[in-house]
Amino acid sequence: MLYVDYSFDLSDGAIVFDSELKLKEQSNENGWGNLPKAWKDGDLFMLKASENGKVVLYRKPDEL
């Protein structure tokens, strides 16, 4: 999914998504700007460098 014209604030301690991007649990009057449906409040992500050199955030799977 390509997100165009959104702002992301990066700092040493956080990545803050654009306020128009919403989780499915949040009300979203726009009808657009939804983050992936599997993402939910409390998800954990791991930062890794891939083999081709790209930096990637991987969502950790839900506990079984």
C-alpha cells in the first residue's frame, strides 16, 4: 500500500504517523486513510535491515 501526502514525525524514541491515518478500531469520518486491518493498538514491531539494505519494520505476530 502506498501512502502519499502523509507526514511522519521521526525522533529517537518514536515514529508518529499522520493524524489522518487510523486503526480500524478508531472512528474515521473520512472513509480513507486506514492502516492495515491487522494492525491494532498495542502491536509491537521490530526494526531490521533487510538483505538488500532496506530498513523495515516487521509486525510481531500475535501471541498464540
